[in-house]
Amino acid sequence: MKTVLFGLTIFAITLFSASSHADLVEADFLHEGDGLITVDNVTGLEWLDVTYTSVNRDMPNYIPNTIERVKLLTQDPLSILYGWRHATVPEVQALFESAGLVITDDRLFQHGEMATPEATRAFLALLGATYSSRDGDYQRLFAFTGSQCKEYPIRSRCQRGSSAEKYSIPSVGINSIERTYAELAHDALKDNAYKANYGHFLVRER
């Protein structure tokens, strides 16, 4: 992920973990060198940086951070997001696996063989961290999917009961002592709700 602002300049970044690796390729979206797209060569999907749709973003094309509003933009032929769609939980899982991240079942930062600091930092550099500490040592990504909890129930935060109509929000994080996590349901919200530092997992086929 880069913050500089049309072209097709692409370069590959190889992400490594202790047990696997895959090439995720950075590409441009609006301007040459913006690096706002990540191509997963395993699935063939293009992923838009989650920071592009995160709330409180100081940019001219600020996008209100709710599922319903972003969905409308992806369906509007006049919108810059036309043609994109929200990723499903299985698609996010496949992205995590392509990046070499270890998927965990809770919010605790993992250590030892469960931690993947190099892969996590590379992943956040591509897709963007929606929250960072001032020194940059603590980084996290939160982003909506298009999957409701009733479709893919995951632990207590995303189940078929009271959370059935809510949308799953995966998260990836790393702290200052190189502990990491990658969750498929860190949180769940309704389509008209939002939180600061939450973006959207938007994809399109190549």
C-alpha cells in the first residue's frame, strides 16, 4: 500500500511465513504509482487497499464507512468503486493463506510458531493498516466483508442468533514484540453501522 497518487506499473512482493509463501502483486488503481491494488495470483482476485475505504480518511473522495453506503457506490456506474464488490469470508481466508498468515480463533496476539511477523508486516504494507500507533510498531487492519454471520458463523462474535444479520469483520495485527494474529471474525456489525478505523475488503476479478 502506498499513499502516493492510472497506470499498470506492477511489482511483486514475496511474503514468507515459517511454513508457506506466496506472491502478492501490487498494482495501480487511479494513478501511476498509487499502489492501491493487490493482486492475488493464487485466486486471481484484485483487492483494493482497505485504507481507501476506512472512516476518517483525510482525502477528497472520502467514503462513508457503512456496508450499505459502500454497496451503493459499487453499484453506481458513475462511482470510482463501480465494478468492485465486498469479499466473502472464504475469499478473505484464501487471501490470508496466500499471504502466509496463520489464522487464529481469538483476539490474542500469538507468539512462537503461531506468529508470522514478516508476513504480517508485508501484508499490512500492501493492503494497509487502518490503525497504527504513533511509532508504527503497533499496526492493525479491520475491514468489512460481504458475508453475514448466518452464512459463515464464527465463534461468539458472529453467530446465527442475535448476530445473524450482522456482517463479519476480519482483522490482522502485529504488536511491538512481533506477536501477530489474523482473525476472520474479530467483530460483526449491521449494514448501517460503522466504526473508526474500519475499512472494507473490496475485490474484483481480473
